[in-house]
Amino acid sequence: MSDFEAILKAYERSGGDPNFLRSSKVASLVISGNRVLGANQVPGVRIEPEEIEHGVRVKVIVEPGTRLDVPAHLCFGVIPAEGVQKILPEFEIGAGAQAEFIAHCTFPNAVNVRHLMEAHIHVGKNATMKYSETHYHGETGGVEVVPKAQVTVDEGGHYSSEFALTTGRVGKLDFDYVVDVAARGVAELTAKAYGYGNDAISVKETIRLNGEHARGLAKSRIAVRDEATSEVMGSTEGNAPFARGHVDCIEVVRDRATASAIPVVRVRDDRAYVTHEAAIGTVNKKELETLMSRGLDEETAVDVIIRGMLEG
Amino acid sequence: MSNDYLLRIEDLHLERDGQEILRGVNMAIAPGQVYGLLGRNGSGKSTLAYTLMGCAEYTPSRGRILFAGRDITTLSITERARLGLTLAWQNPARFEGLKVKDYLILGMKEPSRERVEEALAAVALSPLAYLERTVNDALSGGERKRIELAAVYAMRPRLAILDEPDSGIDVLSLDDISQLIQRMAAEGTTVLLITHRDEMVPVTDVAALMCEGEIVRVGKPQAVREHYARHCRPCEVAKPVEVPGGGYERL
């Protein structure tokens, strides 16, 4: 099997549709380890990858005013059991452009794999960028993933991202996104993870609402069981008049797992308004008993509740 | 008591926080019956429902619950549900991310899209409009209540305990609830209808009255309804209840 086919197979296993990566009409990028196996550009979208030691640096440029009808598909993976992959993406979404990216990161055979991402994202004036990233780390827990992003949203821009690691083991996750939002801009960050065994989850989401009427939501949904651990820090700052922000964190804990949440809300303008809610505990008893009264055993009922929370 | 009852409750006692809530409840429901349990708020009706379903913290201190001749007093909720007993909760739970179509299918022995759609239609909700919606806060209380009833109907249980399906629902919708109960009965489901609205009584075959944790009257629905209207309603109006923070007020 070629490397390309192997990574496509892993991509499919992580929930992606490999047909998008084969299509010449879809912007796409396929990276295995530090090798670029495929990069497809479409009108208005430039993808400029450069192989570096242990990884790839890539520029993704969406020209101003471009409307991507079909989301761009990105695939990052490490097929061997061991390895380091460093992805250094730079996204430039031009003014007024609208682009959606669907990324899958897959490490199906990982025993000792490190995946580091340091992204710089610029969403131009009145542009929209939607980014969803789904991970699959196999079943051994031998993966360390460190996704970090610095995002700047210009006036009237809209950035939303969803990070999901809800199938298979997590291993060690150290997620850290920071978003600066200008006037009338919007940022929505969502992180979802389901840890078990001795998985360790750390999620930091920071939104700084720096312009008038900027809005932000930092949302996290985490479930841990066995001896897994979870730490969530959702932070939103209202630094300008009429900025509106919210931090929303739910963590479900089972067995001997532990979870903590630190919602931080900071306001530097008396016309800004930032709120937070955080809930940590076992699954809701009423929900559990309702599902059991339909004939589900406790374990299945808990799973339905957690899956709903993570997939909703 | 004959053995021909689907549900038999014998001398059921339940204490919570040192207070006796159920004080020797006896009840017998025959297969196919719609059994109405009337009583004012706080009389112990919902406590009885949770005890019958086997909810945590609702373990009887004395007495037995027999279902289809089997003692289920110590069985778990799941075991009871798998025997064919279920509960439509008075205040249905909310589920983040769980779609209506998936919620309805959970309890069905033979899952089918047709049955899901039929169940929604039975509670006067359009399948097209509701199948893909989520059972969460975005639904109104009335919508969640109907979906809860649809979920129970979809299961085809042997015994459905409907805990105040009529509360929080306007008078016009009472007809929908009545029709649903008749439909359940026609499909062979025995119904224990818990209510404090005596307008629901005509749909029942037998009615009982609960007061302060005891069944004080059982009989023909109309007779029980009249007794409830004559004695319990005035009692409800007259009886002062303690309010949080001390003091008393009239209901």
C-alpha cells in the first residue's frame, strides 16, 4: 500500500471522507509525518507547504472575497508507531472571504507519537473562517498532542473552531487557543474530548474581545473516566464597550477520574458584559434514570448521555 | 386479591428524610385497565411513581410490588423497564445533543422509523418538524412533555405510568392526552394515570384517590371524581402549607 493510500485509510478511520482528498475540485492538503503527499489548490485558495525537519510549514491563503463552496480538507497523520510531527500552519483569510476547513489528524498505530501544531490565523475584515478538527489517536494512549493557535479576527470577521477528540484514547492533550477579536467580530471556540485509562486532558481557551460589540463564546465539553484527568481553563475578556462574552464548560467525571475547571472572566470596560458557567460532576441522575426507565443498562445510558454531550 | 393483576402493590411504605411519605399503599391494576390516581399536590402520587419505577432513594421500607406476578420490589430501574414497566416523567429530562428521533428509538424493542413518526403524530407533533430537533432547552416544557409521552408510547410497554401528563398543558391539549391514553390502551398497554386534574377522569376505567400517602378511596371514576371535587379541592384550598423561610400560606 502506498503512503498516500495508507494515510487515506487512516483518514477514513478518523471519520473523514477520502474522496475529498482525491478530488481536484476540492482544496486539500495531505501530510504524513513530515512529507507532503498531496496539496490541491482551487481558484482563490493557495496552499504552499514546505517540508521541514519533523514536520511541515504551510501557508494557506484565501484571496479576499473568495467564497469556498466546498470546505477545504486537511489531513495530518503519522502512520508508524513512533514519531514526531510538527505542523506550522499560517492561515490568511482575506477580507470578505468565506472559507470552511475540515481537518482530520490521525495516529492510528501510535505507541509513542508527538503531534505539535502552532497555528497563526488571520481572519480579515468581514471574513468568515470555520475550522473543525477531529482527532483519532488509536487505542494505546501513546500520543501527545499539543495544538496551539494564535488567532486574530479583524473588524466584522467571524472565526469559529471545533476541536473533537472523542473516539479512541486521548493520550496527552495540551490544547491552547488564543483569539483576539476586533470590533463587531465574533469568535466561537469549542473543544470536546473523552478521556479514559490514564489520559490527561488540558484545554485552554482564551478570547479577548478588544473591539466594540465584539462577541465571543469559549465552550468545552469534556468527559473522563477510569483514571483520566481533565483541566479546563476558559477565559474571556471584555476589553471594549458593548463586548459580550461567555464561557461555558461542562465536564463529566466517572470512576476515579478527576476534573477541574477554571472559568476566567475579565472586564476592562464598564459597558462590556461577560458571563460564565461551569459544571463538573457525574452524569445527571434524572437523565440517567430516564434512559434506564427505557430499558438501557446504566453503562449504556451513561454512554448515551456523554456521547450526546460530546456530539451535540 | 386475585392473581389476575398486572400490578399489585401491597402495604407499601416509604420514608424520605425521616418522614413517611407512603403509608401502606395497596393497589391492584388489571391488564388493559386505565387506572386513574387522583390526589392533590403533595399527596404522594409522584413518590409512588418513582417507587414503582425503582428510582434511587425511593426504596420502600416495607411492602411489596408485584408485576405480572413477580416480586419486583428490589429490582433495578432497568430490570423493571425490561419487564415492560416504564414511566413518563412529570418533568422530563433534557439531553444535550440527543435528537428526538434517537430518544424515541432508545426504548423500542423493534426500532423503526415508522413507529417513531407514529408516536410523534400520536402526541400531535409533526415528525417533519421534530425528528431532527434536540431534546434540550430549545424545546418548550409542553413540547418536551409531549415527546416524553411519545417515547413511552413508542416503547409499547406493558404498563405505562404517566405522571401528570396533563400538567403544564392547556385545556385544549387535554384532548390529545386523552386520545393518546386511549390509543395506548387499544394497543394493549395498561396505564396508571397520575393526575390532579379531574377532567382526565373520564378516560379511566377505575380511579383511586390518594391522600397523605394512602389510597383512601377506589371505585368508579365518576364517584371518585365527585368525592375529589367535593372533599379534596376544598381541603386543598383550606389546608395551609409551610412556605420556605417560615410562616404559612394558603394554597
